[in-house]
Amino acid sequence: MSIDTIIMYIVTFVLLIVSFILDKEKTFKGVKKGAKAFLKLMPILLPLFLFIGIMLAIVTPQFISNILGADSGFIGMLFALIVGSITFMPAFVSYPLGAQLLANGAGVAQVAAFLATLMSVGIVYYAAESKLFSKKAAIYRNVISFIGALLIILVVLVVY
Amino acid sequence: MKNKFLVLSVIILVVYIFIDISVTIQAFKNTGNQLWSMLLIVPPIFLLIGLFDVWVPREKVILLMGENSGIKGMFLAFLLGALSAGPTMASFPVALIMLKKGAKYSNVLFFVMTWSTLKIPIIIFQVSQVGLTLTAIINISMLFVFIIGAIFAEKLFTSEEKQQFYQKAINYNKQ
């Protein structure tokens, strides 16, 4: 468990106790509501987890760093953007993966593009996101994040 | 449509039994790991959603993050997103409760985007992994694009569409 998750647990625990002391009824109602929100999301997520599990079994870090080499150029960047866009990975997983890729000789621009899309663009979740918000909202959020990744490539190419 | 990924997954899993069964086994392990980390990480998020729902009145959220909340609303959206922990998918139900309570769509969008990418609590960890320059480039570029994206969303989405977000949020959080 990463440090931000631990903080989250502590904050929640404290708030839960405060809530309980202030109003027992309300707290139970809140916990029930939270559980319901969770149970509504899980059936949407489970098939996606299976699909992502398969993707991760096929697209291993070795596989990625072979293609994202320092002289992989434009094709490498394109590949980084596409593979990174498949699913979401939280930052505390993405950054170590990026470090590993850099150590394996992947190019900085390619790794940066991969990291940015990995965290912010999740095509696998498109249907779920569309259902919860709207198609337009899901497309818009992913496109904006993708543009962010493109900007990062540009900045990296200028800086490095 | 609904089970597209499930059908596709089962087909790939079966095909790989014949090509390389270790991939099939690894896929199941990965799925198990994801489930496990989801169950480990997300319970506090959903508890907070529940507590937020019962304790924070709609008027308060409208005041802090609603239509007229201005730059303060955006800043609050940023703080909430950046300080939260958990997979991006977990930010969606949080976004829905915010919408239900009357937060402005562009603020909610900014919150989700921030959640996905800009994690302040682990910024030192990020530097330790990929160095200060790359960490700064990623975080600053994304923040810049997210701000522009959120402001532009305010114009791109009609008030009718925003009303629909609100309706969906109410349905999701129905008793």
C-alpha cells in the first residue's frame, strides 16, 4: 500500500469516528450509501479487470521496453501513446514502470508519453465512463488527456 | 455490447491455452491482483462518498464548487483530486456524488483529470523514480492542459447536457 492510500485510510477512519460520535443513525446511512455505490460499480468493472489482466500478461514491461528504445523515434512514440491509452494505471504504479523502462534503455519522450497516457487515458473504460456520464464526456476527457501527453512529448523533445 | 469485453476475454484466454498456457495463467493472476488491490484501496473512497452524501448539504457544495464558484471551485476540485488516492475508476463515483450535490461539470471534470494524473502526496516518490525534470514536465504540462480543457468544457457542453449529468448522478446515488 502506498503512502497516499494509508493517508486516505487514516482520514476516513477519523471522519468515520467523528461522524459516529455526532450522529449514529446518519453514519450507518452513509456507510450503507457508500457500500451501495461500490456494489453498483463492481459489475461494470469485473469483466474489464479480466480483459486488462490478459493485456498485462501479453504486453509485459520487457515487451514494451523492446519497442520504446531510445532510437525508436516516431514509431516508438506512437506505440507508447497507443499502449498507454489502453488502460488506467495509478501514478504509484506508472512511475516505477517508467523508471524500469528508462533503465532498460527506453527513450525519455517515449516513456513520458507512455506514463501520461497510462495514468489519464483509459479506452477499456470508455463504455463504463459513457454509461456513468455520457459518450461525449468520455471522449472529451480522454482526448484532453491525450493532448496533454502530446504536449509532454513536445516539451521533452525541447528540453532533452 | 454489455459483455463485449467478457466474450473477447474468454476467447483470448481459450486461444492462449493452446498457444502458451502460461499467458492464460498469468492473465488470471493479474486479474486476481487487480481485484485484490481494488478491494484493498477503494473501501475508504466509498465510505467517504457515503459520509459526504449524508453530511454535506447541497447548498454548501453549490457555494463551494457550483456554477458561480469561479477559481475557488476549480482550486478545490484540484485539491480534492490531487490529494485522493485510488484508481481513476474510483474517481467516477466520487464525481457522480459531486454532480448530485450541485458541483459544476467543469469542476468535476477537472477533479477527475487531476485525480488520474496529478498526485501531490507522491510527488517526491515520482522524482525518485524518473527524476525532477521529467516529473516537472509531466505534472506541469498535464495541469496546464487540464485547466484549459476544464474551462473549454464549460462552453462545449450545453446546459441540457449538464442537466443530464445531474440526472444520471441522481439515479446512480438513488436510495
